[in-house]
Amino acid sequence: MLDLFFRKYAWTATLAILATVAWILARTVNVVVGEALRPAPEAALDGGPVAPREAAVAALDVDRLYRLIGVEPPAPAAAAPGAGPVG
């Protein structure tokens, strides 16, 4: 039964081999082109001490954010009478 399948559908084995070879060739070309395009690493040879970079603090513009997502900002919470800090 398997012999009949391979005699009748021998082209499937050829197709699988061709697909595998094409995949390997595409991966190889991708690696070669990627290496050609990647800039060469460079070392800083100035010899001076490196100053630490300050951490960047993200500032969030709330008004622009609400406009971007299309939502109205919540109304400011009014202090309710008798509502104070618990404790």
C-alpha cells in the first residue's frame, strides 16, 4: 500500500525536498545580507572616564492622551462634605 502511494505521489517527496532546500537557501541569504548591512562595532578609545547618564523621566501629557484615545477626562473629584481623612 505504501509502495503504491510512493509510486503514485513521488512528486510530493520532490516537492518536500525542494521546499526544504529553498528554506535553507533563504535563511542563508538572509544571514549574509544581514551581516553585510549591519554596521561594524566600534569601541570608544578616548580613554576618559564615562559619565553616568541621567535617567530619563517620562512626562505624560494627560490632555493629549485623552484626545488621542478619544475619551473625555474624568471630572475632578469635589470634596464631599463630611468626607475627610479616616483615622
